[in-house]
Amino acid sequence: MLCVQGECVKVEKSVFRLRNKAVYLSTEHGTIKVIAFKIPRRIAVGESLDLYLKKSARVYERKGEFTVSEYVALVRPSAE
């Protein structure tokens, strides 16, 4: 299991019901586009998020950004 930590830079919403379609995370390795699947509803731009991936998850690169559609969880980091 891999954990990628990043900051939300953009939230794409659907036109009709305004549900989250995708979340863009800025990380030290570049921008990651996370396709909607179990995304928390209230995500604000500038918020820190942890993305948990399986080691076998497929990550695609397109136009300088990475796209992920298979992941275990997208959560806010716990305060420790």
C-alpha cells in the first residue's frame, strides 16, 4: 500500500447535480488527477489530503499530469 500526500488545487464538479467528478492533488512529484470514486463531498481547495493506492494500481500520465481511477481511499490526514 502506498500513501501519497498532497494539497487539493482543483475540484471538478458535474454539471447537473454538482457532485465531485475529479480532484486534482499537487504533490512533490507533480499533479495527480483522482477520478471520482468514494471522494468526500466537502473538499476545499488548499486542503491537505492523503491518497492510498495499491502497489498494483494503474497510473496514467497525460499532458504532464498523472491520472488515477483505482485507489483504496482519499482521506484527510489525521492530526497526530
